[in-house]
Amino acid sequence: MPLSDAKSIVPIFAGGGTRLPAHIGILAALSELDVQFSHIVGVSGGSIVSALYASGMNVEQIKSIAMNTDFEKFKGFSLLSLLRHGGLSSGDKFEAWIDKLLNGVTFSQLPIQLHIVATDVRSGSPVVFDAKTSPDEKVSRAVRFSMSIPLIFSFKPYKDYLMVDGSILSEDALHQDWAANGTSVICFRLRGDNDTKPLETNGMFPIAAYISLLIRTFMTTISREYVSDKFWHQTIVVETGNTSPVDFHLNSQDKLRLYEIGYRTALDIVPKKFLDVQSNVQILDGQDFSLL
């Protein structure tokens, strides 16, 4: 059922880590439903998909990139890096990869208004990158900040901030009037169960497995946080099963399963949620529902 006659939305692709194929499936569903948007918000794994789409790539191109990229190449394991910089990997290889895909584009050069959200660990506050706040900043750098999964990627200094993954922020940081005109926001949030894949903890260096278990548990717990009543009508929860947001070993079947989950969930729920949001806005006589 096309929704082109309804008011446009601002989609928020929140979190997900390596489960980003689910966000690509959501994009595919929005395209099929003819949902219109001129602004897009990305956080953590969602920032990768949002940035590629905002650069002008279509869904099939982004899907192909995800299917053919071995996420394992971005994962490092340096205890020295962890002790000195707060992460097992510098994240430099990932930033170079995404920058090449984006052709070094800056926020002011994008055809779609992109908003990338990261976290300043010093203040616990959100830091937003977009054409208004950072027009000349490379998009790849902001994505690298937003994807800085704690303990996996090193903290990165930026101006007076110390940047880390945007997914650790509270809901209030995401549910705002991104288009500055009252356009409804819908937050697509990935939620999973505990990963059942075993990790070997009896090897010569069990600390590696223990750190991996800690990161996996932490990120899974974040993804399962309660959605408050205030934002429920603006949130679509995508249940991703027992795939961890820090599973860098995803195979083609895993990625396709996540893509299908995102696609089917959005295709089923967006028409109901979208129309429900519109009716709420009308009932409130134009009041910005994102502030409720």
C-alpha cells in the first residue's frame, strides 16, 4: 500500500552494530511503500546504512556492499591499544573503508540531509554531525565516531569531545524535530536476545574471550532497553533474534536473514504505525508529537 499521499517522515536507524543488514531491509520496505523523506538519521550500525543512502546509493547497491564485505577485517585485538586508547582496534581501517565508498564526501555535499549521532563520553551527551553543525566535516569521520562500539574501537578525540558509539544514548537524544518543521520521526530500533554462539574461554589467552563476552553482553543489553511510553508511537522494534550486535563473523545466510527481518517488519508495521502517527498529529491539531 503506497503511502505517498501521507505526510513524509524522518527515519532514524538506531544502533544495530554489525546487524546493519536489517536496516537495509527496512530501507527496501520504505522504498516499496513509497514513503518519502528528505532527512535521515543514523546511529552506530545505522549510521553506515544512512550515510551510504544519503550519498546517493540505492538499496541494491548498499545491500551488495553489506553482503560482500567481511566485517571481520575491521576487528582488531590489541591489548596495548585497549589500555592506551580504550579500544581493541583503532577503527582507522573501518574509517578508510567507508570514506572510499563515500568518495570522501562532506555533509554539505550530500543530496539528502544526513544526521549522524555519536556520544561524548566526557559529558554523556549526544554530538550531532550534519550540514548545519559540521558542513565541511567528512561523513566517514562522523560514521566512525558513531560506530565506536565501546572496548572494540578506540575512543576518538574531536574538538573538546571524546567520541564513542551513539547507541548508548537515551531515547530523548534521538526523538527530536530533525527536519525543523514538525515532520514526524519514526525510530527503527534493533532488539535481540543473548547470542548463543559459544566462545572459547579455556585457551592460552582467555582474557580475549572474556573481553568479547563482556562487549557482547553489554551491547545486547543496550539493545533490549525498555521503550518508554512517551516514544512508543514513534518507535518500531525489529526483533533480530540471537544475533549479537558485535558478531563480526556473519555469513551470507546470517546477513540475508537480518535483511529479511528488517524488510518484513517494516513492510508490516510501517503502514499501521505511520498512519497511526499521522492521526495522532491531526488530533493534536498540529502539535509536534515528537515532544510528547
